[in-house]
Amino acid sequence: MALTPQDIGRIANLARLELQPLESERLLTQLNGFFEIVEKMRAVDTTGLEPMAHPMAVSQDVVLRLRDDVVSEPNQREANQRSAPAVERGLFLVPKVIE
């Protein structure tokens, strides 16, 4: 999949970016280079291979260090909401932005 200069212009427009012609060309080259790498990766047959949990798992056993999921901070909702302009039933009230 190769992008065209028109694609870059559309992407820049959607992202609200104003790109100079040189920036556009450089971005086009970079993005097309990225897509080339993705296509090469897609070409590799990975049938029957299990995903790795960690990239170092190829050369050594990796034990993931996971901490217990325990509450470590007290509930300070009321103190945190004191400076809020509007709160209702423990929730911040904000202006409606979508009609």
C-alpha cells in the first residue's frame, strides 16, 4: 500500500496540520517506508507460532513481575472535588459539548 501526495494532503487536513511542500514530501517518504516494512512483516509465514509475552523470551525464561492489585491510597474524592465548579453525586459536572 503506497500513499500518494494527495493522501498526505488529506491526512494533514484531517489532522489540522499545515505542511510545507518539503515537509509533505518527507512525510510521504517516511510513511511509505513504514508501509514497506509492514508488508515485509506480513509476508513472513507465522503459522503455528505462538506470540511471545516478552521479546527476551526467545533467549531466556522471563518471569513477569506483577504486583498485587491492592488499594494503596485512601479515597479522597470529596477533598479533590472541593475546587470543582459543579459536582453532583460524586461526579464532576461539565458543559455539554455534543449536541
